[in-house]
Amino acid sequence: MSSLSRGREILENLLTRHTRRQAIQIENHKSKTENWLWHAPARFPAARTPDRHGRDRAVGCSAPARACSRQAEGILGPLCRQPGQLRIAWELYLQDDHFYPLATSGGGLDSWHRALRPYASDQVFFCPQEIPATTDWLALFPSPAAIHPHYGYNFVGAARLRHPPALNPGLGGDFILSGAKGEYRPAPESGVIAPARMIALGDSPAFIRPPSSAMPTLTRLDPLYITFPFNFPAWGYAGVGNWHDGGANMLFCDGHVEFATQSLWMQPSGTRRRLWSSDNQPHEESW
């Protein structure tokens, strides 16, 4: 038995005994030659593992027969090619908490990334594809001019300011007023009607500019990174990325990954917009 196979067997045993955080620590410290850490997609093949019938398949791909053939053709981007650490972190967090991470807990700064960090190394939250930094980004971090973009979170779904639903259809949670105060409440896992048909996070250039009070200690992990199916003229860019041959990868709530063109992810149709909502409804009244 190879060292990699033995390592995976040990990891599976740990997960079975519910020592999930220990398993992630072991995974994060494995040798780079085992191809389990984040890497540039051109250097390494996709991580592979047998399915329950003993057939070989790529880890982290949706609809294996179709999506993995696309991956072999070079169409799927690095979110699917990396060894599944982000997907594992997502699934383990839900198993432990049964709520989706809050997008923010105040101050305009990130919370969802911080919630997943105990389960994965920071680098898996960044796409391996290098792209030019936006002007807004360079205003916060003047160098380097080319960056690995952070994946964005489905904060508010497809709802905009016009006639928004009573509760946030995205995964970012709600701010609930109680008297003169309020609190942030996360979205329950049970509130997502169709996890296999709801986007959780994916390629996006969008982030909410942090308040000036956060600037003295701001790091590249602090801004609130989001994804959404709109163009915001005030920001000058879309809520879905296009650096993978004109398309983007999205991780769904059940842990699988799909690729589509930017225009298809952002298409203003009921079929596509319902992918952004926990109730699997398009919410046309909010477009």
C-alpha cells in the first residue's frame, strides 16, 4: 500500500470516529508530494479516488461522467482541480454546526472565511489562477499587481433592494432587530430546500470595501468577499468571475462543483436565478 493510500485510510478512520478537526490538521501537514495541498493546476493532475463501485473518479467534481470529462479537456477551473480541501472544510463545518457561516458579524468584515479556517489552510480560499488586481483592491493593497482572487460567498442570493424577501434568500444570515439592539443570525442548514441546486461560493472579483476604522490592521483575509448574479455599475465589475476561459466555478451547498460561463451564471431567468436562493425560488420581484 502506498503512503498516500495509507494516509487516506487513516484520514477516513479519523472521520469515522468524528475527530474531524484532527483529520484536517493531519491533511494540512501532509507531504506536498501527496498532492493534497493547494497548487497551480498546470503542475499536478486532479486528485483521484475510487467511488463506491471501485471506479476511478476525480474528487470534487459534479456529475462525474460529464464534469470530469470536461476537466480532462481543460474546461473546468482550479476550484475543481484542487484536491477538495475547501469542499471538505465546507462539509465538516456543516456537520459540526448545522448552520451556514455568517457572511459578516459586523463592521463590514468577513466572517464566513474565519468560520471555515479551523478546517483548512488559508490558501485554499484563493483561486490558483492569477489575475490582474482591480483598482479598488490596489487602493487597499498596493502590491502585487497580479493576485490570486479569493472565492466569494453567496451572501444575499439573487435579491436586490427592490422588494427584497422578508428573510435573506442567500446564505449570509440575517440581522434581527430586538428592541433597541439586534443580532446576526446564521441561516440554518435545514432552511436550504435543495442543497444540490443552491450556490454556496465561487469565483468572483467582488468584495465589500472595509470601513476606514479597519484599515490600520487590515489583511488580505479580512474583506468580505461575495458573489452574486448582477453587475453593479458603482463597482465597475460583475458579481461572478470570468477568468477561466470566460467562466467561473461554483461550489454548491451539497459540496459538488459546477462550471458555467459568466453569462450563464448571471442569466436573468427563473432557471438560473433560483440557484442563488435557499427556497429554490427565483424571486423575480427583487431583480
